[in-house]
Amino acid sequence: MSERPSVTTPAPAVDLNADAFRQLVAARIGCDPCELTDDAEPIVLGIDSLAIMSIAGQCTRSGVAVGFAELAERRTFGEWLGLVYARTTNPGPTAPAPAVPTGTDSVDESAPFDLALMQHAYWVGRLEDQELGGVATHLYTEFDGRAIDPERLDAAARALLDRHAMLRVRILDDGRQQILSDNPWPGLTVHDLRDLDQAEVACHVAERRDLLSHRTMDVAAGQVFDLELSLLPDGLGRVHVDPDMLAADAVSFRTLMADLAALYERPEASLPALAYSYPRYLADRRATAAQRSAERDRARAWWHDRLADLPGPPQLPRADGPATRPRVSRRHHRLDPECTAALAARAHRHGVTPAMALATAYAEILGMWSAEPRFLLNLPLFDRDEQLHPDVPSLVGDFSSSVLLAVDTSAPAPFAQRALDLQRELHAAVAHGAHPGVEVLRDLTRAADGEPVLAPVVYTSALS
């Protein structure tokens, strides 16, 4: 990638007084600021780990050095406020607002550039010779609607690929990526099932689901996004959406769907132009790496001290017989709104987020089946640095990271206590997430004399 040396300027500081901080936290929780009394507990009010990370980041951007772990280990809002006040009146050496790069405008966005860390992990995982590999990380989804116009949807999809360059990316053999100037998408595939009977329709849509949800797209040719439409009887339609997560993470998927809907519903209008790009984002992250070196060193040292005691992956039973291509089998259970609200309320009363309550249930089931009661869970994290440019929230790309969560189900414990213990473990891991899970696995592999150490069981939560 061609770029001139980056010049950095301090991010503008914001006056983070008590009222401003209360407004900030209330906005992230979705509550009235009046509810944030000194003895109010943000987790009981419904805050989650992602929101705490966001608050810590906004504090830092305001020139107040407050870390995620410091907030997570304090239970009441009064304790949060006291921490912010202490850092405001006695900032110490780390309080100045971070510098923001301003010198990557000359990035050649048509030139090959390196894969991000998680992109590289996904790319390697697609290879057939990898243990538990041969799997494409993609997010196949179906949306049902009424009176969907194929021509209008095709035009909206083409405009979407023009808007988001990462939908035109190809992955090179050397482990880099390159954005194509021409749109490689062949256009909307339409399946007209309107004259078929119910049984024929059910058979066809089941076949499409089986094929599309298990395919591996040709990312070397720039195939990272596809869209199909099934026209169904009675004016109904089904949209089949399939982005490869090498090009778009879960948050980016929401951006894609919102933009696609806007482009379909208002074809005559245009979305605000993006003045920033994913290649520039990665370049700016590298340009600011020196500012984060101390944080990375601390995180690396913390994980290094734990390496000898970290468990391996869950030892789950495996089917005997010849190896076959991996298949995804979806299991689901739906809670009604009343049960969902009751679960969230019970979790909050114990100071646990609903996501961690579900993670604990997941870990307990794994513990029942694992030959070893101590094991690692792999947790994706959202790691989108929004201070680099105002358009970062609107970009499509892979902004994810990961942390490893050490689980111990060896001793009986009440569920609420197990959830609290697991949540504390998560908060500690996230606080040291500057040395991400992929790097920790590499450290474990080196410590095992090159024997690959995996963490193939993943817990992902999209709650909130």
C-alpha cells in the first residue's frame, strides 16, 4: 500500500463534567438520566459489555483516561462518577486525548493491502487441510416480504456494491486483498415459483437454503456477496442474502441491510457519500499503533503470565468414520417476550448481563459433554475505532477481534455465581484485548513446540 508518512493531531477534548457523563451513560443504557443516582447499578439498569466499552472509549476521546476494566469492576454509577472525577482532576500521564491520523489520504485504494487479523484467520480456516477447517465464514440470511420488484431490487443491490467497496474485494493467494474497480456481481438471480403448488415451492426453497447456506464462494475472484430472489405464490417473496464475512462483519451486515432497504425504497434518492474507506481505516490503525504499544505490551504480558494455566478446547465426542465436508445444523429455541423480559430482569438483579447468562448456560452444557471440565471458549469482539473518522460507523468491512474465555465447570456452583465468575473472567480478558485471541492461540502453539492449539468452539451474542 502506498502512503505518505502519517501526521497526527490530538483528538478534540470534550468537557466531561458530571452531567455530561450522566447523559452519556444514560444514552448507552436507554434510560432517563434521573435514574442514574449514585447507588444505581448500570448493569441492573440494562447496560452490557459493549456499551461499557463504548463509554470507556468516549471518556478516553474526551481526554479522561478511563479503562473498560475499571468501569466493569465498579458496580454503582456513583463509583463510576467518582472514577471519572478523579481522572479529570488528577489526569496523570495517560490522560491526554489520543492523536488522530490525518495523513493517509494518499492510500492507493486499488492496490493490494494486508488482511486484518480476523480476516486472515477466516481465510486460513477456509482451507481444506486445516483441522476443523474447510468452512466459509458467511452470514446467509433470508427475508420474507410482499410485492418485491426484481428490477428495483437488482438496481438497489448494484448501487449497494458501488457504495461499499469491500463488496468488490478479492482475496489474493499471498494473503492480501484488493478492491476491484468493476463490479464482479453477475446480477440478481430470480426464481419464479408463483405457479407452483405448495409442495413444489417448499421443495425448491429448501434446496436453495441447503445450497446457499453451505457454499464456499470464490473469494479469489471477488465473490464475497450474493443476492437472490424467490417469487412465491400470493404475492410473497423471499430475498436470499449471502455476504462472506471476510468482507463484512456482523455490524456491517446491519449497515448493508439498512442501506439496501433505503436504496430499494427510495431509488431516486442518494445516500450520503462516504469520504472514508476500509483500506484507509486499516492504514490509520497502523499509523496509530505506536500510541497503543504500551497497552499492547501490558496485554501481551498479562496473557503470557497465564499461558501455562490456560486450558485447551472442550474435549467433545467426535463421530467416527471417514471425514466429510463440514455441515451446519441449526438448532433454535425461541423465548416469548415475557420469558425474555423475565430472564433479563433476573440476570440484572444478580449483576449479570443477559448475554453472559446465556454464555453461562452454553458453558454448562459444554462442560457436561466435555471430557475436560476446564476449557477455552472463543468470543468475537466488535473493535471498530470510531474516532478515526466520522464515516467509520457507516463502513463495511471486518472490524472484529476476539478474546479467549477460560471456563471452569469442575466444581459445583449456583448458576448465578457461575455467571458472575464468568463475567469477571470476560471483563479481565476484554480489558487485555489489545493482545487478541488469535495472537494468544499463536503464543500457545509456540509454547507447545509448534503443536497447533485451537479454540474452535465459539460463543457469539448479538443481544442488544
